[in-house]
Amino acid sequence: MTNKILAIGECMVEMAPQAQGGYAMGFAGDTFNTAWYLRKNLPADWEVAYLTGVGTDAMSEQMTNFISGAGITPELLTVPDRTVGLYMISLKDGERSFSYWRSVAAARKLAQHPAPIDALEKGDVAYFSGITVAIVEPEDRQALLDTLSAARARGVTVAFDPNLRPRLWAGTDEMRDWIMKAAAVSDIALPSFEDEATVFGDADKAATLARYQNVGVTCVVVKDGPDDVLAQNGSAAPVTVSPVLNPAPVDTTAAGDSFNAAFLAGHLRGEYLSLAIAAGCALSHKVVSHKGALVDVT
Ligand code: ADP
């Protein structure tokens, strides 16, 4: 039987500066990056699909072709008067900074296309992030969570990376409130400790873990950059896994996104929690050793 994992969020046009001058165009975005790595890490009997919004212009068509060219099923809402979002990377003294054009992106309407989530069946997986919840139109947020909650009640596994981005929210209280509402409809949460400590004031990783367990998340995996990952699944004992340190990462873009993909691929195959986490660490270790979000490490 084929199972399906549907990632939900925003894929953007990426303009990355090149050493010889000019920019290289690509496509990336947190949930899309995870879908891209999932396709490379899951066996062929898993379908990987991506739900986002596009326009009817040439750039939207190129993005759609890129998604399907990566072996991912595009599940698209087409918004005729909108297009896809864009970001440009700037390099100054080796430091990267990002400029975004995403306020009218078609992806902001994606919650108005619940059909791909409604079609998920028991055994399938829905994957979304705090960025997904942040970018959808505020009046659509609750509907998105209700759709995910209904899927979960049917036996769909819901996985969530809080991916805290204060700049995408009107204020900290709003962000905290929606992130915990999103966690409350999820079976799996994949937070990163540094961001969580900043936004929620968690004293340690155990506090982050407990906060997500307290809203009903069964499996919580707390990442912490190069430091230990702390995780617990249900009532089993918590586990700690130490990533192999990369002392001089080249580019940490998509470290968490790639971790999530390799972790989920292992976890969904029924691997021991510590082995699935080790697979996440191994993939993200390779990804931080290369430039760019999408690194072909296979
Ligand atoms: P995010 O991109 O969400 O901020 P983290 O910084 O928490 O993610 O990192 C995710 C994973 O990437 C970590 O759990 C770890 O496995 C890996 N990682 C990140 N930085 C390093 C590093 N310097 N050396 C080895 N692994 C790393």
C-alpha cells in the first residue's frame, strides 16, 4: 500500500549571489526543503506531495515544474491575480542576510484549498510549520488547524516544526498563542531549542519538551544546533543523541529542515527513536557542510 506525506507551506524563488557576480535562481522554503529531502529519504512506496499556492504566470509554472521534477506531487491552489514569493540573499563580509518579497504571495491563500488535506487517509502524514501558520491569511489560520485536527482524528499523523520567525508575526503573544494551538493538533513536534528559549523563555530542553507534551504532542524532538538532541515518544524513556560536531559549518540553511526529513523517514519506517534522530543528525551534518538549502548528498 502506498502512503502519502503531504507537506504544507510556502515555496519561494531564491536569488543567491554567485562568486563571479550576478545571481543564481532556485526554489526553496522550509516545508518545501523538508519535502525535497523526504523524497530522497523515503522509499518509492511513499508518495511525497506539496501543498502551496501559485499564480498563473511563467515563474509560477517554473516552480510547479521544479516541484514535480523533484518527484514531488504538486497540490496547488492557483490564485490568478497573485504570484509566488521571492527572497534574495546578500553577502557582506561572509555574513548572509535575506530580503523578502512575500506579503502578497499566492501561498498566503493555501488554507482556502483544504482538499489535499481532506483526502489524506489513516496512515498518511501531514507536515507543516510555524512559518506555514504565520504566512496564511490570519482569518484562515483556525480553518487550517481545524482541517489538520480532523485529519488527525481520521488517523493521519500530523508533524509540526514550530520554526519560530518573530518577523512574520504581528507580536510575540500572537506568535506564542498560534504556535501552541498548532502544536495542539500535532502528534509530532520538532522544535529548535535556541529559538524556543528566546520566545518562550524555556530554561532547558526538558522544559521545551514538557511544554509540547502538555498540549498533547506524543513525540517531541528538541534540536539544538550542534548540541545534544533531546526527545521523548509517548511514555517511553527520554533519549539524548549527540550530533557529530561540524566545527566549521559552511551554511546552516535548512539544517533543521533536512534533519526533520531524515528523522521522519526513519520514524515512519518504525525505527527506534534514537536511530531516527541519528539519521536526522547525519543528513543535516552533510547539509551544513555545503552551500544552499537543497544539497544533493545521496
Ligand atoms: P534549525 O535550522 O531549525 O535552527 P538547528 O540549528 O537546531 O536547526 O539544527 C538542526 C540539526 O542540524 C541539529 O540537530 C544537528 O543535528 C544539525 N547541526 C546544526 N549545526 C550543526 C553543526 N555545527 N555540526 C553538526 N550538526 C549540526
